[in-house]
Amino acid sequence: MSQGRPRVFLADDHRIVTEALTLLLRDEFDVAGTFANGRNVVAAVDCQPVDAVILDVTMPGMNGFEAARRISAKHPEVVIVFLSVHTGRPYVEEAFRIGAKAYVSKPRAATELAAAIRSALSGVRYVSRSAWQPPVPQESR
């Protein structure tokens, strides 16, 4: 891990999400870059050292799972944290299978993301309890 505050990249295709996450994390982490797709965050990790990358699962160009595979293959020291609306055992298991250290459901970001990053950076896996549950279908009216 770098000296001082941990350096992180955020990758999500919704600008409002990356802006909100930057505000949420800026007191504890150095948000060194935000990216709208997996391809760009992979390229950035190749050029700049970071401690962690926070990835959305669904992004254009290259999804978060593929980005995580590529980052982990070339930079195994970089901690991968997923932050996604996709919940359920298959998503969480795939994330950990490819090397993630944390999986947080987006609705829990405000209360859990910083703790998940800290946990992952210290080598302890973190999973939002709500991430294990499949989404509840809305009743039709």
C-alpha cells in the first residue's frame, strides 16, 4: 500500500455515481481518478500506481468483471472492490473467483463502502449482506 492515504480509482458509467462516491470517500482516501468504462480504468492502472480499484459490474466497452481479470493478472497487488446494483450469489461468487476482496451493493454504498475498502486493503474479505440476496421482484399493479 502507498504511504499516506490509500489511492483509489473509481469506475462506473454513471457520472453522478462517481461524483457522489468521490465526495463520500475523499476524507479517507485519495480518489486518484474516475472512469466511465472498464477499458479506461485498466489502462490507467497500467500507468499509475493505486492501492484499490472500485468497479461497477455493468459498464460499456468492458464490464467490471473483465476489467478486474485484466487488472488482477498484471497488478495482483491492486485490491479490487465491486460496487454494484447486481446482487445474488452468482455475481458475488464470480467477483471473488476473479480476485475481488469486497463486494458492496450500491444501496449500501453510503454506509458500507469505506469500511469495505478498509477491510479489503487489510486483507479481509467484505460482502454486503444484501449482496447475497437476489433482487426482490416488484409486484405488478
